[in-house]
Amino acid sequence: MKNMPKTNNALSLENNQNKIPIPLTLLHQRALYFISVLAKEKKHQLTSKTQVNFLFVNDREIKKWHKEYLYDPTPTDVISFSMREGGHSMGEDILGDIVISVDTAKRQAKENGKKLNEELTLYMIHGVLHLLGYDDLTPQKKKKMDAVQFPLLEKVLLKKPIKRGRL
């Protein structure tokens, strides 16, 4: 059974695969947090109303997206679709959509000795940075993106989840 979407005014997370369980509530909390951190840095042009949609899929599904939009028939980890690119905005608060392969995240997490939720958080941050104009296609651009991505990931993973019903 597919997990129900986790949404608020600004974020939507939908698990569109059913093979690997993922912690949507935790990922939603982390996304709210890292977007708020990025919003505090005025250069990123984000607000508390910024809308981002995350879709979690399997490798078979992301291969279709990858082939159709990027002309590459192989699976990948993350694909970002900007709603602000090319001067055609869907609205100033709509940032875009991010498609994430849970299969790829699970493989990479295992290879790197990480937890699946940590790898998925990395992919979510990576996707948002792409929507904000960061690129990793050259070593110089990747270095610039990594300088934002990894400190932000560390900050997110060190933040303790809020326990409900406790002060």
C-alpha cells in the first residue's frame, strides 16, 4: 500500500512506491527545517510559503522520467523540475517538483554505510539546491554545491526531532 501524501501549505511529500517503507513524517520535518534554514539566507529567494513537491518512486519509474525529460534511459537518484526556470514562473512561491528514487537511495545508503532516511534527506536537499540554480555538472560547480549541501545535511541530521506532547 502506498503511503498517503504528507503535506502542508508549502510542502508535499508523496510515496509512489510500495516496496521500501520510508519515514514520510520525519522527511517532512527535515524538509521544513532545511528550507527554513535556506530561507534565512536571503540569496536563495525562499519564503515560508515556498512550495516544493517531493515524489518518491522506484527505479523503474525514475528511469521513465529520466528518459522522457533528460534523454537518458538509466535510473538516477534525483530529478528536479523547476517552476522558475527560463523566466516562466508558475508563481513566485512555487519552486518546483523533485522526483527521488527510493531504490537508488537504498543502494547508495548501503554502499556508503548510511541509513536510508539520511540518504533520502541528502537527495531532498540536493533536489532543492538544483531548483535554486545550483549545478553539479562540472567539478567547480559541484564543489560550490557541495559547500552548501553537506553542511546543511549535517545541520539537519544533528537536529533532534520534536516529541509531541512534551515541553
